Amino acid sequence: MAEDYTRGQMDITHQHDTFVGAMKVSVFITILLSLIVLYLTLVFAAGQGWVSALIVSLIAGGVSGLVLKQGALYWFSLGVLAVITVISGGVTMLIAGMMAGGQ
């Protein structure tokens, strides 16, 4: 009875590639969301300044990216998030300074 069994002959390379891609996207999104939560926690819950929280988050992101062997898109996304944070932090400080100077 067992000798009647034949292993499947279907080519599963496409399914394998889809699975590997889905796992890479899951890891990528999980790391970025974790870094965003870390940054927001440091700024709002721990009371750190936004610059020091950004530095800690970038270090954590760099270590995570190296350990999990992320590609160029990850490093680009990390840089874009850092630039957006610097711009929004600078604009916020500028507006706060203008409001404080007007009083």
C-alpha cells in the first residue's frame, strides 16, 4: 500500500517565492512599526527630547536591519523616516518659538 504513493510532481517555485516575499514584507513592516512605536514611546511616555529619541530609534533600527539582513529598501525607508522626523521636529520648534516670542 505504501509503495503505491508517489510524491507530487508539481513545480512549487512560484509558491515558494510568494511565501519568501510575504515573510520579508512581514519582517520589514514589523521592524518599521516597532521603531515608530519606540520613538513615540520615548518622546511622549519617557519624556525624552525628539532628537535623542530619534538617535536611539535610528541605532535600534540600524542594529535590527543588520541582524535581520534587510535590503536597500529598508535602509532607504529608515532614512526617509529620519528626514521626515527632522523636518517635522524643526517645524514644530519653529512654530513653538514664534508663538513664545509673540507673547
